[in-house]
Amino acid sequence: MSGMTTDIELVNKDGIRIDGRTAEEMRPLRIEAGVLNNADGSAYLEWGKNKVLCAVYGPRECHPRHMQNPTKAIVQCKYNMLSFSVSDRKRPGPDRRSIEISKIISEALEYVIFTENYPRASIDVYIEVLQANAGTRCAGLTAASVALADAGIPMKDLVPAVAIGKADGHIVLDLNKEEDNFGNADLPIAMIPRTGEVLLMQMDGHMTMEEFNTALEYGKKACEKVYEIQKDALKRKYSIQSEDTEEPEPTADEDHNEEGDE
Ligand code: UDP
């Protein structure tokens, strides 16, 4: 959210946004768990035009050793946007924004992981944004908790996240790039639906108290939806695997006998 003024009409008189969505409509979200063989856990996510890949390594011995915590594991997230992920080439390597996003995602994940189970260890979470269209921190965090679960790392719960914002004075769910750039406010949140605990909340721009409450209400409902999609990704991964490892169907005795008789 840059607060830039523009002539673009973000929400029309019927309350429809430039990508055809209503105020409380989320972009389509698809998550696949366990997409990388070399990582301990992984996830691939597409959320509208966002495409995000996440790999988890660990728990493994933390290096350099002076970063080890003798009482618990540390969670180190590296959020990175690839240079071709946006229309204006992104300069490769870390910058202020990616360092900030890595920090807030690490902190949100640290809250749910049972880090005390793994003293002196590091849990490394790599988030690569292949294509960006606003909401990538939420997309990254959503993918990361699925990848952590895929890695078998004990956690209190999955962490669904979504951004709510304000465009043309309307509270809108799951901002797209134009709404993020030219809107009035951006409020990314992560919330555990089961407990209502908020693990991430940032605010760029301005909202009245009433608008903020509406935004939270939209965000809460959206996090519930995202949570179901996260669970579904894990169920699909592991139900397919268990089918694969099932014993092959025994051939019918009759068939066998017939063959033997021939
Ligand atoms: N963006 C960009 N170039 C950059 C950083 C961001 O074009 O160097 C775009 C990208 O589409 C991103 C959006 O701006 O998703 C909004 O960025 P923001 O910092 O609000 O984080 P996000 O909404 O992705 O969590």
C-alpha cells in the first residue's frame, strides 16, 4: 500500500472490484504439500496470481553454533522474491522488505512450533516467491506451516494468513496488486481459527475503528477458509501416500487356480 493517488476505480458503484470480486471474496487458493523430494517438508501454493514455493529443513544442528539456544530450537525463515516475480525486475538478494518479512514469518512460526523439543537445533524455512501479486507474506506464511507439517515438525496448529485492506473507501478482503498499490490501507493478519490467537498483524495506511473491526471479521472468516484448504492439502498428500504403500490387491484365488490348471 503506497497511498498513491490514482484515477483507477478500484471498486465500482455496484461494489465490484477490478478483478470482478465482491468485497469479501478471496482469490482462488490452491496448496500442494510435499512437492520437493530433497527437502524435509515442502509446499507449493497458488493464490490468485501469487505463486510461492516453500521448503523446510530440520530440525538440524544450528550453525554457526553461537546462534544455538540451549533450551529450544530457533526458527530461521528466509523469504525471497525472485527477480522475475514482478513486472519491474526485482534486484536479487535480501533487502529491507525481505528481511522484515522473514522476521515476522519466523516469529509467527516460532509461536506454533514446539521448539523446546529441539534444543540447539535450527528449523530452516525457505520461501521463494516465483510470481507476486500482493499478499505474498500471507501466502508465504500459509505455505510455510503446511511445509512444516509435511516435515513432521510438531506444532500447536497450522497458521492461515490473509490480507484485508481498504480500497476506494471500501473494506476488501485479499488485496490484489492494484488495490495494494493504490488503496488506502493494507492489514495482513494470521490467526489460528481454533483459538482466535493472532500471530501476525501489520498495518499500513489508515482505517477507522469500525472499519478495522469489519476488516478483522472478514479476516477471521477468510482464515477459517484458508485453514481448511491447508488441511486438505495435507490430507491429499498423505491419503495418496497411504494408498501407494498399501499391499497390492491379492488376485482372486479362482483366477490363480484357473491359471495353474492350464
Ligand atoms: N512488489 C514489487 N516489487 C518489490 C516488492 C513488492 O512489485 O520489490 C509488489 C509485489 O506484487 C508484492 C506487492 O508489491 O506482492 C505488495 O508488497 P508488500 O510489501 O505489500 O507485501 P505483500 O503484500 O506481498 O505481502
